[in-house]
Amino acid sequence: MSEPTLESIDDYNTFSVEKKKVFFAIVISSLILGVIYTLATSFYPPEEPISIDKTYKKVPMR
């Protein structure tokens, strides 16, 4: 038994032109959104957390 080739698979190259355009648009828009997200995170770094003084003073006893 030999391995199947792409041409022998039934659904190979059955996407219509419209489906190919939609797939291409989804891939391109995902890449563009990824670039925008990367640029936004590089230009606007996260804020530093506010440091809270957690040293406790001695509690006065009566």
C-alpha cells in the first residue's frame, strides 16, 4: 500500500475562489492584528506595580 498523493485525495484543491479569498483575508487580518498588538505593547509598557510598604511596627501593649 503506497502513501496517498495530494492529487489522489478527493478534497484536494476543491476550495472555490471565494473561499480562498476569505481564507486569505482571515490570515492577513490576523497577521495585521498581531503586528498592531506587538507595536502597542512595545510602545506602551505595562505600568510598574505600586510598591506597598509591608513592614509592620510593633503593636503597643496596654
